[in-house]
Amino acid sequence: MTKRNGSALLAALAAVVVLISVGIYVGVGGARSGGDPAAATRPQHNNNGASAHGNGNGNGNGGNNSAAPAATGRWVGTWSAAPAAAEPNSLHGHAGKSIRNVVHTSVGGTGVRVRLSNLYGTRPLSITAASVALAAAPSNPTAASDSLRRLTFAGRPAVSVPAGQEVVSDPVRFAVPAAADLLVSTYSPTSAGPATYHPYARQTSYLAEGDRTADPRGFAYTEQSPFWRYLTGVDVYSAEAEGTVVVIGDSITDGITSTAGANHRWPDFLAQRLREERGAPRYGVLNQGISGNRVLVDGSRFSPNNGPSGLSRFERDVLTRSEVQAVVLHLGINDILKTPRQLEAERIVEGLQQMVRQAHGRGIRVTGGTLLPFGGHRGYSAETETVRRQVNQAIRSGRVFDAVVDFDRALRDPAAPHRLLPAYDSGDHLHPSDEGFRAMAHALDLRDLKGSAPARL
């Protein structure tokens, strides 16, 4: 072989390598996405059964480097908030305003995509601009330097989300740290009816007049909000995370009495354990708690303190998430306490079993939590305490869940087992304090979250 021919061959081989590398980079995003296409849209299991499809009329992607991350990995959930209701007193949504939601990641990755919901809207939600960025400081609307990325939907900067549906953005190359605050901003020029929201965020988000989604500065975001609007999930592309654990529950899981802005809900402490403890499964943690939530009874459309029942939303909020490897379920206390009170323990137990069967249908194990004591709360009585104990007895018997986390035993006062230990009581005798939430996370045996065949119940 001549020197000239050898050089030409080497050059040709190098060109082939570059082409293959580019192909891998662009194509890897959908390779292991837990069944989610790169620009997925899906229904919110509404009665109309239709799916939302990106149909924005923008031209191009605004230079956002929208592409799958260059690594072998999978899409996992790093943050979520269950859509709870239509925002009261917002019949016209927030037309003409930018909404900058502040959310906290559980795991990091090399790419990001977000889920936006119009579940409670009455008309299509027109989002003409959206972005994601790393917050410059915790709970701050200002983006870290050079971190803001525009989001696209099926390659376009705009999308129309039909009423009752959700949309997933295209993947964006983005170094997402674990345990960091992200800023997800959306702008809608027109009303879609009431905003789909999560009312008890325990986190300050922000609003600004006009389209400020591409503005890295926070000066325009002068209106503060305790809600998350439209945003229901953030996924990251990770070569390290093994999957996702979804925690579904009520206000105790929602962390309604945790310190605002501190990320001290019990699923936050669980995420910390999964990141830091040797031998722990490397899962993203999704908090799908809704304050006031019950196993059996749906709340009304505009009720900020109920949400659809666990049975109604289990498919939507748990089984459609990315790479779900395990579920932790903690529901039932509101069935006992809220009108109409459910005083037949077996009905609550049967509802829990139905959710477990749904998970088993997907090959997913479920760890269930015993109900916390609430002695001293206004809903406490000998009758409600009896029902709580009966539900817990069924849970501990092993006939409901694949594994049990005994929250009751971990947080109760040994001298008065019908009450929370004072150090774990937020003061209302029902919801834990920050230290109580920490104790809940540490009561869970992390080995129960590791993937294996569901138990035969």
C-alpha cells in the first residue's frame, strides 16, 4: 500500500467514525426511555381518550441544542408533582404571563425533558415558548450563567395541549445536577381556562408579565407564588440511575407541614438516602402526594385539598412515569377522617389491594406504609382510632403489600401509641415535623425497593 493510499484510507475511516458517533448521539435518546418516545405526548386518562400532539407554528428550535444526550443510559424521573385540581379564581389561567416553576431534582443526568399538563383546562393550552435552566441560587428565579435552554416540542418552539391532556418536550442536552433547583418557564399568550396546578408546593415559584422565558435574569419575575402550574414532571437522561421510585400518598407525602423551600418532605429525605448510602439502589424519586387525597373518594374539580382518588389516579401518576422500578404507597388516613368517613377498614384495605394489583400487572413491587397515629387531632375518636388500627393490622399481616414500612411504629410516642412522638409532631397532631419526615425516610428498608418479582398476595 502506498503512503498516499494509506492516508486516504485513514481519512475515510475517520469520517465513518464521525458519522457513526453523530448517529449514536442523535438516536440514543429514545433507546431506553421506559416506553416514552423522544417527543412523547400522552393523554391524562380523560374520558375523551385523545392524545395531545405538538402542533406549534414556530419555525425552528431557537438554537436550544435539542437532542438526546451522548451517553448510554435511560430516562428516569427526577421530580414530579401530581396535578391536583383546577386553580380556583383563575378561570382565564395566566394568559400573557410567564410562569417560572422552581423544582428540586433527586438525581442528575446529561439531558432533560419536561411534562406539561392541561388536565383541568377547558380549552387547548397554547404554549408559545418554554425553557429550562439551573437556578443561580436555591429558590431564586435567576438562571445560573449560560444554563438556560429553550424547549421544543416535536422540533417546534410552540405546542398546543388539548384540554385534559399532557405533552412531553423534546430532549435537551443539559448537565442536570442532583439535589439542585431547576427553573422551568412557560409562556401562554391566550387563556385555556383554569390552570392545572399543584397547590401545596412548599416552594416559591414566580410569574412575570409578557414572554420572559428566555430571560436568564430574575428581575422581571416580581410575582411570587406558592403553587406549581402546568408542570407535572421532569425526567433526566442518566447513565448512573437505575430507574425511578414513585411515592404516592396524601398531605403527609406532599410534605404540607415541612419547612418551605428546604426540601424536607419525606420523599426528599428518601432521595438523599438513595444518593448517599452505600448499596442503595440509584433511583430518582417522584413525589406524587396530593394533600387531602383518599383511596376511595374523588375530590371535586376545583377542590385544592382532595384530588382524584388513589384508585382513579394510580395509572396516571404512577404507572406512566419513566422507568418505574418500585412504588411506595401511603394512603388511607383521609378516608377515615374526611366526610364521608369510611369506617369500614376492609373497604380501605380492598382499595389498597386494587392499586397493588395494578402495579403487579406491570411487574412492579409495592411497599406500603402503615397509617400514622393522630391522637389529639380534631378527627380523633375511639371509633376512628379503631379503624386506623384495623387497617394497620391488615397491612402488617402481609396480605396487602409486597413489603411494609411501619411508619406508625417509627413515629408514635411509646408512652401514648395513639399519638405522634412530640419531636415528630408538627403541632397539629396529624402531620409530622421536618424531623418526623426524616424519621419516615429512615424507617424504609431500601432493600425493599430493589427490583424483583412481586410477592404473591
